[in-house]
Amino acid sequence: MEKTKCLIIGSGPAGYTAAIYAGRANLQPVLYCGLQMGGQLTTTTTVENFPGYPDGVDGNQMMMDLQKQAQRFGADIRDGIIVKVDFSQRPFILTTDRGVEIEADSVIVATGASAKYLGLDDERKYNGQGVSACATCDGFFYRKKTVAVVGGGDTACEEALYLAQLCKKVYMIVRKPYLRAADVMKRRVAENEKIEILFEHNTVGLYGDNGVEGAHVVYRKGEADKRQYDLPIDGFFLAIGHKPNTDVFKGWLDLDETGYIRTIDGTPRTNIPGVFAAGDCADPTYRQAIVAAGSGCKAALEAERFLNA
């Protein structure tokens, strides 16, 4: 059975940053990339809000740079997914999708979270060309343009309000006849002149020759008085939630009601000593690359202290 001092699961900003710090600490970390090498940033085009890139940087290029930096300090980066864990005793035992078993003295979980989509083929077609799941990340590209936000909860309201600061018009596409947000959020949205709420609407498709130019929407889908029409927009933002990639840790790590890993007292420590969490899998609030990178740093520092205690 293979052994390592530090096993890192996930290859987004949190995982790669953890690998950089763990490598420099001579922990000789092994990192398994997971389902999506580089994480969610590889699905975007230009990243403009990460410090150190005054002209922005392609998301894929940024992740390749982080990967090379981690490898420079000795990180062993591998393709593959962790499909089974045994945290009952140390060293921990983890199994990959190829049946490889690894003993690890410490584990950093940086598996991220996946944005929820409607399931339309057009979402994949226009991914990075008008479709986004992060207004903070991509809203800047739609200054003085018209966009739509899908969702009716607090997150959707927050995204709409943020975009209203940049865009000339923001539609909220809400499938129910009401918002599921807090009263204060409902009031802020209702009072914003740039935001128009389309209640009882569903998106059934997107269209455009060179990126998103509009959405096919249906009013009162499934009812006798339903009406379908085209809504001209430049950007389409999903705000119907995220799913943390933590299923494999159920029964071992303390998770909240939606699956995010609970950490202890603002640290990366989990309920199991020697197992640490970093990035979006433990962050239902911010979900930003710079925050994930910082948490990856903290997780590696905590792992080093734990191993040297």
C-alpha cells in the first residue's frame, strides 16, 4: 500500500495552494485532481479579480500556472478521483477510482462545489459565452448590458442586486409566483428600478450566433394559458444554488444540512484530527478563488503543525 504524509483531494485554487505550501514544507504531498482538473475556474474565460493579474488571466492558464508552481515544490499531481475513505484511525486509508489504496498521515479536502444548472443543452453550448454561475466573477463583462438571473432565493436576489450596479437591465426569472428570499432582500429587489421580476417563468432554451443573445422563456409552463416568447439578453446567470462535492465524506466528516463541511472555530480543522477542509466544499458564503486559495494555505499550515506536533 502506498503511503504519504499529506494527501490533497481536489485541484482548484484551494488544492493547488495547499500543495504549494505543503511542498515547501517538505511534506511531499500527493494531490488527486478529481472530476475537473483545475476546478470551476477552468469553465470561465477571463479571471479579472484575482490579485497579481492586472490585465486578467485565462482561467485555464491560471490553473496551469498554479499546478506548475505546486510541482516545482515537489507535489505529486495525479489524475483520479477518491471514491472511498476510512477515517476511523490514522494513518487514514483512501481508495481511488482505479482501486489504488493510499495511507495518509493527513488529508486536505479541497473538492469544491458544483453550481446547479437547469439541465438545458444550451447551458453547455454557451458556457463561457454568456452563461455564468457567478455574478461576482463575470458581472464586470456585462457593464451597461442586459442580463437575466435565474432563481428566487436570497442568492438570486444578491446576484441581481450586484448586477444592477453594473448592467442597464436585470431580469429575474422566477418559476414560482413569489420570491423565497428574506423580506429585506425582497424589498431591495422590488425597489431597484433596474430589476424586473418575471414571476411564474421558466427558461426552456437560449439562442445566439456568437454567444447568448436571448432566452426562450415560458410564462406559466404546463398551464392552459401558458405563453412562450423570446427575451433578448446578453448574459444568463444561474443562481439556484451549489452542491458541495462531499458525498464521499458522509458519515465521517461533520456536514451541514446542504453538505458543506463544517470546520472548527474558523480554522480548516474538521471534526477528525488530521483531516482539514479548504475551498468551496467548506464555504457556502463567498465561493471566490482568492478565498479558496487562502483557505488552502491555512489547511497546509495546519497539516504541517499537526504532523510536527
